[in-house]
Amino acid sequence: MNEYFDKIKPILFILPALMFAVLFFIIPFILLFYVSFTRGSTYFFQPIFTLENYLKIATNYIPDFRNTLMLAGLSATLDVIVGYPYAYLLLRKIKFLSDFFRSILMVPLLGELYIAYGFWWLFLPKDPFSSFLEAIGISPFAILYTPVTAALALAIYTLPFAVLQMGINISQIDPVLEEASSCLGANRLKRFVHILLPLSLPGIMSGWFMAFGWNIGAYAIPYLMGGVIVGQRVLSIQIRMVGLLMMNYGLAAALASALVIISLVFTFISLKVSRGVLI
Amino acid sequence: MNRNIDFSTIISYIYIVFVSILIFIPFMISFWRSLWTPDGQLGLSNYFSMAGVFWPRVWLSLQLSLITVVLDLIIAIPAAYALTRYEFRGKRPILLTLIGVWYVPGIAYALSLILSFYLIYKQCLSILGFIVTYTTGFLPMMLLSSIVAFRRLEISYEEAAACLGATGLKRFIYIVLPLIGPGITSGILLTFVLSFNEFITAFLLAGPTGILTAPVKVFDDISHAGMLGFVAAEASILQIISLTVIFVYLKIVGTRYLKGTVFF
């Protein structure tokens, strides 16, 4: 009796959490995939099973996928370029106020909504920043509703995730390796290219994929900053529009399923290359 | 040589400060805008003009995130304990099931929940829907920080208690929980801040349930009247609340328990 109880005890401990995850994560997603094979909103009355949702995605919604992936990829690349020195310097150079700068990274965790709103103001008239932009010859109104500003705002939103992944990786690299190479006569560039970069490549990759995964689900930033041409045609906005406004739940579920599959593929790659940085 | 080192340190500080300002700019801008009254003067009148409509939403969001934190604590701590202290079959699939929601875009998660609320869990088309959504959605955060905390806790304390005759439940309540307390504060902080500001799932759930949380109300106002000062005031209020919570936490507890979750 007691042995049997010992065996079942860990399962008992996990059971409440597992129940939540199965009821409100696994089952809804099975339902989502299921609904994606039905026409329109017929699932609620008399389900008609069809593949036309996926055909429609292939014919009509390619620009949305292209825009989403392009925006996410652009800002993830920005994240890596800006975030790598940030993580490196925080770990190796910055001693004074180091914790303060790390805490700053928690600000984007408050969410994309505030970042989108603040950034949106930034490019509107009568702002100190927009007059600065005009002074150096860039019209703030010309770039407000373009992919550039949306990618910039997204980059700020996902910077903490990229910095975190790269920081965990860099903190595992022994500083002695860099010192040794400089003793052997390597200059800064050589040290970076031959020592640091190869060792931190897993961190850079997982940081990029992590930022990418968060970017493809963003809603408020493309909505407020992307404008009609790009912003309205990203997947997250289309999913809400098709599903909740046009009541075409089948197509919305198909779009969402495609988005989930994309993000799962990228997560899988990221977990593979990061060699278990996260779990 | 010495001067050279100083120079590179200065450059790195300039870079770090520059990026930090970049991160902080959206908050600064909306705060700055919220201080301008409609007639073009500096003042706090924006903060009083939305009083009746907005504060109940903030209160609702606060209650929701507190409930989320409590529920997540109740379900995540035993799960994290079992995942770190016991070996059993199917550990990895179970862990992936528990934290998988973290890797799925919020919009797809929200849509799947709405479908399931319509078809299976009909009573969830109310505030209950928000509670279960937030609890499941932020479980990974609480779970990961609890796992980090349990990994740091030495098993010898429990073994000593077991030698002295404490049973499993007694050990858990008198030894493990008091020792683990500080470690899980980071999970509490992050779950609170994230669920208080959760936008996309709350935004999609707002339609079927008719309940607006504070961030959704802010988004609503942005898309209707984004240029007006009171919207900036609303956004600033939510950010100030969250930043104050983070600041107080960092002042009291410090950063050591955040390492491994959002720190490195």
C-alpha cells in the first residue's frame, strides 16, 4: 500500500497544474485544429468538413505571412545586433549600477501596448523627438506608418528576451579564454571573431528565435504603427478580424493553426540550438 | 594601459545608458504627454478627467491578477516540488504540457479558448474565463521560478527532518515552504506584473464576455481618442502601478531570486 502511494505521490502533486494545462491549453488547441477543417462558422450548427480554409490561406493570405515573418525577422535581427553588446557589456564591463541596468530590461515586460502607444506619440507633430528627426532630414510622418517603425517598436518589446538568452550563454563562457587569447597576441577583432562568436553562437541563435517567436504574436504594435499596407495585414490582426468580426471561425482557426505551427517549429529549433539554455 | 581601460568602460556605459533610454522612452513619452492639459498647459487635470470610468477597470485588473497569483501559487508549488524531487516516467512530456502555452502566440491561445468557451465550458463566458485563462497562461512563469527555487534548496534539510521523524506532509509544510518562500517571490512578482498588463488574450475575451480589463480599456481609448491627454494618463497610471510594484520588490528583495527567469 505504502509503496504504491509513493509511486503515485508525484503525480498527485502535479495533478492540479496538469488539470489546468489539459483543460485550458491542450483541449482548446485540439478544438482549434479541429475547427480549422470546418467551413465558416458551421461548426456551431452542422459541421461541414472541408480543406478550403487552408486553400484560401494559400491563395489569399500569403502577404500576411510574408509581412508577419518579415517584421518579426527584422526586429529579431535588430534585437540580436543591439542586445549582444548589451548582454556582453553588462556581464564583463559594467560593475557600478549593473543591477539597475538589468532591472531596466524588465520594463518591456509590461507589454507591447504601452510601447506601441509611446512610440506612436514619438512620431507625431509637436514632439521634441520628431522635431529632432526633422532637423536631421527625416520626416517623422513619412516613417510613422511603415514597417521600419513597427520593427523598431517590436525590437524594443522583445529586447529583454534576446538579451536574456544571450546573457545566459555569455555568462557560461569563461573569461579566461579571452584573456588567454589576448596574451597570445590576438587583437579585439580577432578575439571576437575566433573566440567569442563561435562560443556564443547558440545564445545568439536562441535569442533570435525567442525574439522572433514573441514578435509573430504581437498585435498592438503592428496595429498602431504599421499602417494600412503592412500593419493591417499581419496574422494576429487578421485572425481577430476574420474570427471575431467576420465570424468566419473556420478560417480564423486555420490561420491561428498555421501561426501555432510556425511558432512551434521555431521554438523547437531554438531549444535544439540553445542546448537547453531554458529547460 | 590604465587610461585605455577607462576609455572602453566609458564607451560601454554610454552604450548601456543609450539602450536603456531607448527602452524607457515609450513610458517617458506617454507620461510627458499625460501632463499636458487640453488647453496646452502643464497640469494633472488629465488624471482626474477619466476617474469614474477607469478606476473600476484598474480595480478589476488588480483583483484578477491577485487571484491569478494565488491560484498559480497553489498549483505550481506542488508541481515544481514533484518535478524537482521525484523521478518518474513521462516527466518531460508533462513539463512540456505545463509550460507549452508559453511558446504559443497569445492570439492563437485566445482564439482557441474562445472556441472552447463557446463549445465546451459555457460557464467560462464570464469573469471565470479570465481567471482560468490567466492561471493557465502564466503557470509557466510561476512554475519555472519555483523550479529554480527548489533546485537551489538543499535536500539535506528535508532528509534531516525525515530522520527526526517528520512525515511527508509535515516536512512540506514546516521545512520546505518556509525555506522556499523567498525564492518564489520572483514568480509572484512576474505573474502579477504580466497578468496585470496582459493585453491580447483579454482583448479577444472582451468581445464574448463583455468584460473590459484596464489594458483593454486603454487600447480601446487609444483607437478612439489616442491623441487626447487622458488616454496618456490612463496608460501612465497602469505603467506607474507596475513599475512601483517592481521597484518595491527590488528594494525589499533585490535581484538575486530573479536570476534564471528574467535576469542572467
